[in-house]
Amino acid sequence: MESQFTSSFWHYYIIAIVACSFIFIWWLLLSQHFQSPPREQKVETTGHSWDGIEEYNNRMPRWWFWMFVATIFAGMGYLALYPGLGDFKGIGFNGKPWSSVGQYQDEMQAAEKETGALYAKYKNMSIQDVAKDPAAMEIGKNLFGTYCIQCHGSDAKGSRGFPNLVDTDWIYGGTPEKIHETIAKGRVGNMVAWGPILGEEGVKDTAHFVMSLSGREKFDEARAARGKELFTANCVACHGDKGQGTMGLAPNLTDNIWLWGGREKDIIATITGGRHNQMPAWDGFLSEEKLHLLTAFVWGSSHSQGKALPTDTAPAIGTPAAKK
């Protein structure tokens, strides 16, 4: 329908080109077939020669001719059934015009109908109970493998810029409710760039203080002392007075989990340029049953004992957790 934004002329223009192309192909095929010399007449060569091998000007084999005819009719049939003639959508099947979106929706509906009963089995179960069911966790693993591994990895341990989902470090909360909210609604993380405010030396001082918070051995104590004052003046509002972070706002800086890297140059880059990250919202794309199973898989993968942890709701200073 895009042609209608300018003029309906383009709709007819495309139809004319297609129709003329079919007419020309028919003419070319028939003219070459019936203009060949009769069988009783001596056949002349085309004048082409390759290493003494000449090509006779014979009529094409009958099977070949009919193959071309079948191909033309197949093309005409395709244009009758599917879009291809300007804005004409095609008659489709069962009176319904075909479209890639329509086919996708039909396939999704068929798949949902087939798997709906299986997913419904777990819909009314708690996340904790679903996480204990091996069959449900296998389904959740397959869903995770389809929708999540591109960012979080096949082992769910994440990568640079994408969080590890099997440790105990949570920026937005590790309860079943918060994990479901994160998957369904998505998240947007944003840290402002402090480079223009603190200056190059101020950034380095602050970076060394941040390194000291997580027990790093190689940091400059003099810079860290100066950085503490800068951190107190500018960073505690989000990261807390001890660098423990704020659930739902800013990460814990006292553990060994580093989303963007924990080396000096990585921390300096983060403070200087800030960070912006976004997780898409899956609500509406995935059914509630699938979101439920995905939540159970993520929660179960990070809670091996099958019970809630203190770090689900509040960061803890120096909490040990698996490195990415």
C-alpha cells in the first residue's frame, strides 16, 4: 500500500510491467519454438564454434519447451495467490490474502494451541514449585535458549554489559516478583557521564577509591583518599555511603561483580563516559505462561537451594559471588 502515499499510478505501472514481461516471454518462447527449420530440411549451424565443435540451430526439445510453459503458468499462479501485482494482495487461501505477518500469526496461534495445555499446567504453580520440577525447568531452559542467550549467554552467566543471572548479585531484585517484572517490563539503566564534571584527575581518584571498596590490592592509596571525598560528594546518592548500591537504582561496588569490567581502565571509562543499557520488555511478545516459566528458570538457576536469599531484596557489602 505504500504506492498510495504518492499516487495510484505506481500500482498500475507495476501491473503493466509484469503483464508486458509475461507477454514478451510468451512471444520469445513461441517464436523460437515454431521458427525452427522443419525436420526434413537440412539444419544449419548457428555459426558458433568451440574448438571445432559447432552448434546446430535445432528446435529445443519438446520436454524443455513444456517445462518453460509450466514455469510461466506457475508464475502466473503465484501472482494470483500471493502479492506481486502492485497493491493487489492476491486471493490467498480460503478467501484470506497471504502476508508474512499473517502467516507468522497463524503459526504462533497453532503453536500456542499445541503447547498451551502444557504451559497451563504450571501457570497456577508458585515459582518455587515450578523451579523444583525438572520438566518445567527443561522447558524454561529451551525458552531461555530461544529468547535470552543472545545477551545473557547459553550458560546464563552473561557477558560484558549483560548481567550474570546465576549469581547472587541483583540490581533490580532477585525475588520471583522482581525477576518477572524485569522480564515482562524490561529495564533501562543509565549512569551519567562524570568526566566533564570531575575532570581527568578527579575521575582517576574516584576510580581508585572504587577499587578500594572491593578489596582490590593494586590501587593508589593517595588517589583513593582524594577519591573518597569526591565519591561522598557525588556518588553516595545512588551507590550508598559505603558503595553497597541501591536496589533498583545502582549496583553494589563492594563485591567482585563488574558488569562493564573491574580493571582500572574499565572503571575510569565507566565514570568518564557513563553507561546506558536497556533490556527489552517481553510482555506482549511472550505469553504469560512463558513468562512464568522463564521466571522460574532464572530464579531456580540462581537459587540452587530453592529458597530466598537476603541479597534478593537488599545488596550486602562485600557479598561473595561468582565472577563473570
